[in-house]
Amino acid sequence: GVGKTTLIQKVTQALKSSGIPIDGFYTEEVREGGRRTGFDVVTLSGNRGPLSRVSSNSTSRCEYRVGQYVVDLVSFEQLVLPMLRNVNRGGDTEKRICVIDEIGKMELFSQAFIQAVRQTLAGSGTMVLGTIPIPKGKPLDLVEEIRSRNDVKVFNVS
């Protein structure tokens, strides 16, 4: 709630209007009656789908949960993975920017997402503009891996 996604959206608009090749996604709060009921994934190409929703306390075994939210892993992967694979397919000759907002607890339930992020970071043709959470509690492996890379610049948004 400090403005990470708003900042990502403004930077993305500025880059797009400069004609820089950019793709990716951001997460957006979903509100009903003034209450946050979940998060959607929105790709820069305009596709949207659920990332998570508030759930009643009926817990089935295969649910991925973060607090009161149940993560819709299928929806998330269907939106994000093709976009990341497409970014990774471009050769190293064309410099481009990939927006990944965010690399957090909900997204990291997806092993395929973790693999795709690692591939994107390894590709020399792609610069990543992303958001990661401040460490709270148990560290998230991929987040700490990203934070400690020497080719990553971390800005704290407050």
C-alpha cells in the first residue's frame, strides 16, 4: 500500500510513450463496497484475470493461501507465463524491458513462474523492472536471490 504498483504504472507509461519495447504485468487491488476482496493480474497488453480472492474458511487441500486470500494459480500462470516465455524468446540483440509487479508470496506458489523469472533475469537482452517485498518473517528464496544479485539495483518505496 505504499505505491509500488502506482510507481510501476507511471514508469511503464513513460517508457511506452518513449517507444521503448516493454511487456509484463502488474497486480491491482480488487475492491467491492470499499473493501479489498482480492488482487488481479493485468498484463501490459491489456489482459486481466484473478490472482487471488478473499475466501470463506472452507479450506480444501489444494488451496494456496496467503492470509485471507486464496491464490488462483491457474489464472495467474495462464496470463503471466506466455508473456514471460515470449520475452525470453527474443534474442539478446533487441534490448527490452519486462515489468514484473510483483515477485511476492502469492506469485511464488508457481514453480513455473520462479523458473521463468530466473530465465528472464539470466537473459542479457532484457532489463527487468520489478517489485519485491521487504523481508518480513521467513525469507522468500527467490526474493533474497534477486536482492543479492550484483546486477540488481533496489529502491525502497515509502
